[in-house]
Amino acid sequence: MPSSSSIPRILRVAVPAPLFQSFDYLAPSGIDLSALQPGMRLRVPFGRGKRVGILLGVASQADISAARLKPALELLDETPALAPDMLDLCRWAAEYYHHPLGEVLATALPTRLREGGPMQAARSRKTKPTPTESSTAHTLNPEQAAALDQIRQALGRFQVQLLEGVTGSGKTEVYLQAITEVVARGQQALVLVPEIGLTPQFVARFRARLGAQLALAHSGLADGERLNAWLAAREGSAAVVIGTRSAVFTPLPKLGLIVIDEEHDGSYKQQEGFRYSARDLAIRRAQQAGVPVVLGSATPSLESLHNAASGRYQLLHLSQRAGAAEHPPMHLIDVRGQYLREGLSNALIAHIRRHLDAGGQALLFLNRRGFAPTLLCHSCGWVAGCKRCDAHMTLHHAQRKMRCHHCGAERAPEPACPSCKSSDLLAMGQGTERVEQALQEIFPDVGLARIDRDTTRRKGSLDRLLEEVHSGQARILIGTQMLAKGHDFPDVTLVGVLNADGGLFSVDFRAPERMAQLITQVAGRAGRASRPGQVYIQTHQPQHPLLNQLIRAGYRAFAEVALQERREAAYPPHGHMAVLRAESVQPAAAMKFLEEAAALARETLPDSVELWGPVPAPMERRAGRVRAQLLLQSRTRKPLHALLREWVPQLDGLPTTRRARWSLDVDPQDLM
Ligand code: ADP
Ligand code: ZN
Ligand code: ZN
């Protein structure tokens, strides 16, 4: 009988691979077993290569025969790269999203560490300091003071607080004062924002108030800078971290408060691979850490409003704009049968002229970039399509390019119709570039600024455009949803929404919610006390109940009607969903795989879970692959997740799995 000391010590390792299992290794030679702790990184042999895995634990018995065990190659850490709390969070996330733990753990690490690099500060290229603004704490108005007081009372325990307040109502000021208090107690705070590049003012205010205690963590940073921010948070030299989605995984040993700004924003959901919601993970993290989490928004998601109404979240409300006007009134412009000049009605043009004459600025919102979304042959009806997607190519006029907005494909515009050789090609419909050109003709003496992904691609160009608006050099702004985020335009007195109808007809169940959020957010960028704003919305559906509710009674009233519709359809938050998506190069393989998956699910499908499909995706072909999806829906979460737990790990065993690529999306943002 072997003595206990000769029993091989087995290392159980999570390896980043799309597999629902951990892998066993022997300890690397010459290493002190007592030094091993879960969360440490190990370089291990895997298949024909090597991977960086995370140690989950040490076992005395292996899952495979001892003869097949290989030794791990190298221990990479002296202290765990993932502390116990982060390991717990990742375990929870892997279970909740039914995603392989190894991939989840890899997501939680900065790139340098994921690749096996040392856990020490990278030499910084000089990092550009973020601009600071002089900013001193304001004396809070009574509503702000009440909100701050509630947050303060919640410090030290788990509580979700929904801070609902229109743009400019002073939410950021409340965050800042709450965070200052947390820092004064020797604790740390995590602030999540949708996109850092779009919110320079927000970061500048934090920088001014917190100085060197602030670290930024977002995808715009070089890998070395990102690692340094991660280390600063881990060591505690950064008391506050502001970051985008993946910053939810920043190690914060003294976490005292989490803030999620613009909590309704869709960019908190990762849309590929490990499809997590950073907002929902942050809430889970706050619960684990026993700290409050503040969700801020002028237009809270229907989920959060529902949770506030049911008492799960505490509602903190700011109804007044700090030192500013009431929310601007909204009007519909019925464009049915009206002449439209590149999407602009005469009524809207007249309103713009009136506001410009009175010294105001105008902000026009159109959620479509480029010149025209369709290029059509007038002679034979040919349409310029993407060769890899079921989609039209968008014409980008100034750049002389046709672009697919779905796969990124690009080509020169056809000089003549490839089908009938006619040169009579028509650019149909409007994007921001075309509307800008029309406005230039209508208002030849007025400065224009177009703000969309095309005009802001180059570093510094967004700042320059914003500066033109703030200095008054540009007096008409035209742009996409980038305009809805972060910025304030105090001299804007007119907001025009060129087309509200897209959100009313989409197959996506969240489209009306997004439309209402966008309109409300764009409207909120305008006006201040001395210059109250007006909002004009062009529509072909002036009777539409949701649109009318929004216009007449505001976002909250809209949300109530929309929530009622969701209740009837058992859509979130009145139901829970998971979508299994598949795509394949061979036309039928994705569908075939999903049919097999559906058959497997039906073997154990409880009555409380409904299974729909498989059906082709709304855009069936994208980037050269054919796509299909299967929807699982349930009024309650438990039976759905119980089914997923059994079902998902079996999917790789289905006969056609090799010919299709699949991914599971729990709590999908859309069904596209
Ligand atoms: P939000 O985050 O809701 O958009 P902010 O906190 O950015 O609102 O406040 C809007 C503007 O009002 C900012 O310029 C801010 O400095 C100012 N402000 C905020 N709170 C107060 C206050 N209590 N007194 C005076 N000004 C304030
Ligand atoms: Zn033709
Ligand atoms: Zn394409």
C-alpha cells in the first residue's frame, strides 16, 4: 500500500477552450505544493499546443487514468491572479450563462495576463493624461441630498438602488459625493459607463475630484496600460475605477460601492462569445461583496423599472434639472403625404429656421450613417447588395465607397448597373451624410457639424466637432445615436428626430424601448433655463399608441404601457429567454443542427418552458454564413435554467455539431 505522501496530487485546471469540463494535470516538477492556491495561472500542455489555465483546486484522484496525466509546464503566479471573490463571480457567471468556465476566467483577466505575461506593472508609454475640469462639490438640492443619504445608509450591505433622473438632474454629482465618502472610508468604488470615448466630460469631472486615485479601464487602452490599471486596483493604489463592460472584472479588494451609469445602455451586453451582461454581473458582484450598487439613468430599462416597482430595487428619483429648464415639450410632425427634402419636411425646416433666427442651435437625429442605404438601378431594378450578407450596401458618397454595415465589406460604387449596363443608378433613402448635404444647401450660411462613426473615427475629431458646437461655429448638428450619449448642448433649442418609425416595426421586441430611450436621451441634450428647448418628431404613424404615450406623457408612462405589452407576451421582465444561435457555411447545416438540438430539448422539456423554432435569423445570411435560431422562453427562470444545465453541455455531441458554429445567449438583448 502506498504511503499517503506518494499519492499523486492532481491539479484541476480550467483551460480557455469551448469545453464544459476542467482538466487534470500533475504538478510541475520542483514546485512546492503547499504554495498552490486556486486562482493561480499555470501554463499547461493542451492538444498540440500550450494554454494558460487557472488552477481551480487540488485533488487526490484524477478524472482520467494516472498514466495519461501530463505535468503542467509552469506555475505563473506567486499570488492568485484571480482572488476568491473573482473566482466565485466567474463560477456564477459560467453557470448562469451556461458558458465554459475556462473562457469566462480568461475574460476576467487583462490580455497580458491571459497570455501568460508576468503580474507586474508594464512600462508605460507615456500615458496621455485625461483632461481635468475644475470641479468642486455642489451643495446638493433636496432630492440629491435625499438620494445621497439613501446611498450612504446602504453602505456596508447589498442593495440595488435605481437613481432615475433626467439628463442634467445631477446624478453624476450624487455619484461623486457618494464615492468621495466611500474613498474617505478607505474603500474602493467601481464605476461602469457604456463608452468612455463618448464621455470625456464625465471622466474629466471624476479626474478633477479624485486625481491620481482614479484609474481608467477600457478597450481603448494599450494592453500594458490596461494591466497597470488592473494592478493599481488590485493593490489599492487606485481607489476608483471607471471602465466599460469588461471592467466589471477589475479586482477591488476593498470594494465599497458600484455605480452603473446609463444602466439601460445595450453596450453592457457582450454580443459575442461569452455573452454576459456587465450590469447584471455587477449586481451579482455587489451582492457577493455586500455593498450597494447604484443604477443611474434618465431612461431606465424596463427590467429595472419592473424591479423597482416590485420593491426589489430601491427607487431614488431626481425630478428637477439642476439649474436648468423643465424637460422640453415634444411634438409629432405627421409626414404622411408630405413632400420630404432628403427626409426633411417643410414644417421641420421652418422650425429649424425659426430657432436659428432666434439665435439657437438645432440638433437633428437620424440613426443611419452614410449617404444612402440603397443604390438601385432605375432601368432594371437591380439593387447593390452585399455579396456575403442578405443586406444592401450603404453608399458613402464622399469616400466613394459602398459599405456593408453588417460585415464591414467594402467596394467602389458601381459606375453602371452590372445587370443591364444602364448608368441610371439612384441613391435611395437618407443617411446622415446626405441630410448634411441637403442642410448645407438649405442653410448655406450656417455652420454644420456631423457626428457619427464616420466623422469621429480619427482620434481627436469628436473633441474638435464638439468644440465647434460649443463655440457656436457650428449651429446645426446632425448625427446618429452618438448624440444621445453623454454630451450636453446647452445652446440647442430645437431637437429634430427625422424618423421615429424604425423602432415601431422592428421584429425585435426591445425596439420600441430603445426608440423611446433614444428619443428621450436626445431630447434631454437640449436647452437650459434661459433657452428652453422644443422637440419635433417626424413620423408616418402619428396614431401609434406607444409613440403617443411617450410624446404626451413621457418615458415613464411609455414604460408602463410597454411593460403591459411585455406581460401579455411573457417577454422580459415578465418572462425569461435564452436563444440558441447557429451559423454555418453550408446552407442547411445551421438549421439541421438546431433541429437536432430542439429534438434533444423536447425529450425533457417541462410544460413551463416553451420552445420556438428553429427559424432562420431575420438576416439569414451574414458574413458568408447562414444563420438560424431557436428560442426558449419561460415565465419563471428556474425551469429554463434547469433545462439549459442539462441540455447545453450535450450540444457538442449532436451529429451535425461539427458543421455549424453555435452559441447560447441567455437574456438576449434582441432576437436578430
Ligand atoms: P446628470 O449626471 O444627471 O446629467 P450632472 O451631475 O452632470 O447631471 O449635473 C448637471 C449639471 O448641473 C452639471 O454641470 C453639474 O455641475 C451641475 N450640478 C449638479 N448638481 C448641482 C447642484 N446641486 N447645484 C448646482 N449645480 C449642480
Ligand atoms: Zn440595371
Ligand atoms: Zn455584408
